[in-house]
Amino acid sequence: MKLSVIFTTYNSPVWLEKVLWGFAEQEYTNFEIVIADDGSTDDTRKLIADSAESLGLDIQHVWQQDQGFRKCRALNKAILQANNDYIVFTDGDCIPRSDFLKVHAGRAEKGYYLSGSYYKLPMHTSQLISRDDVKSGRCFEYSWLRKNGLPKKAKRLKIDASIGQARWLNRLTPTACNFKGSNASAWRDDLIAIGGFDERMQWGGLDREIGVRLQNYGIKPRHVRYDAICVHLDHKRGYASAENVKANLELRKDVARKKLTFTEHGLSSLQTSSPDNN
């Protein structure tokens, strides 16, 4: 099974390069990458072209004009451009461990979506990670992270669980199995059937809402929280807005209450319009 890996980026070529290093080391190699670019400058375009060549990655660069935070629209464009039946979502600031795609591919099953998590790193640790740290796998080891700035209070099981431990932790965790855009996967047909991401939503919970519609549509959630591992690189969030979070929460509650499965504010608007970079 060939996968399509989708993630967004916006003017963060240094972090994006580290993420692409991670995908160059995947044990599961049958995949394409579709980068949903929310209006980055030519620095990002050049980085993607250079990385595709130097790392031997199959990358589609789906760019749209910078008209503010339009992550959902960028993701919907990427879904339509994806060539494969199964889609893995992550973020342009999350470096995947070498078995990341192997876990998603191995656990994929009709009637389910998968939901994982990320291991959050402080800025100092994020900046230190080199190509060799990713290639060797050191940056996914708790001991290395602790020596390089990870706080003592950081939990280790989310990155350090064995295969056997991960299996049980995924079953026993009390954490809700919400759809997390940084680490999730679903069948492309299911995503299209529910209309993709709702483009009314700005930053804050937009990924959880699509998970609600998937469940309303009959798709069950399944955890890969402790075995599909990626580390999250620190960054500023100038786009964060309490007002947007509140509006998104109300929309998601409405979707849950009414058991809605489809949004008219998603893929359908793209499917009926002529292709462009808007």
C-alpha cells in the first residue's frame, strides 16, 4: 500500500528541512509527500526542491497565496492532489521516527482512523537536532534528549515505550482518541465523503472537528499514541487566538450535537472551482 503523507508549512524552512530528514529515514518507503504550503516565500520552495533531489523523496508542493491563516484550505488542496488511498497527516514541525509510517501502514484498517500524538521539545533541543541526530535516531532517545535540554518533568513513555508496552498503553490510555493533525491517518475516500476540513475554522481545534465528523460518519478511532512517534519542534505561535479557539469549539459542539457528517465549507468549494493558487 502506498501512502500519501500530508503536512502544512509556512515560512519555516529550517524546521521543514529537519522534518524531511525524518521522512528520508523511514523504514516504510512506499509513500509520497504532499506539502500544503500556506503562502511561504521562495526560500521554502527552494528548500523543498533541493531536499527532494538530495534526499530522494517524492514530494508534491501544493502552494497557495498568503492571505492569512488558511491551513484548512491548504490541507483540502493537498487531499485532492494526493495520489493514494491512505493518507497520513502530520505537521511541518514534527520529525517522524524511522518506524512512524510503518506503524500507520501496519495499523490501517477500513472503518477506522488512527490518532497519535507528538513529543514536545523545548527550543534549545529543537535547534540542536542535526541531520546525523535524525539519521542515527538519537533525537528520539530519552537519554539523548535529557542531555540536550529536555526538562526532568518530561514523561518518557510517550517516546520510550517498547512494542509490547505501546500495545497495552494504546489500549489503556484514558486520553480521548481525537483526530490530531500532527499525527493521524485516514482513508482518502472517507475524508472526501465528509467534505474534508471545514475552512471556516482558523487555528485551534480544527483537526478535532474533522474527527467528530468521521465518527459521525461511522469511522471508529484507534490509538497509535505510543508507537507512531514524532518529536515536535518548538516555535512561536503568533497566530494563536483565544477567540478563534472559542469559535472552533462552538462549531465542533454543534457538529457533535447535530451528528453532522458533511461540511459544505470544505472540499466541495475546491472541486467546483478552477485550479489556481488562491
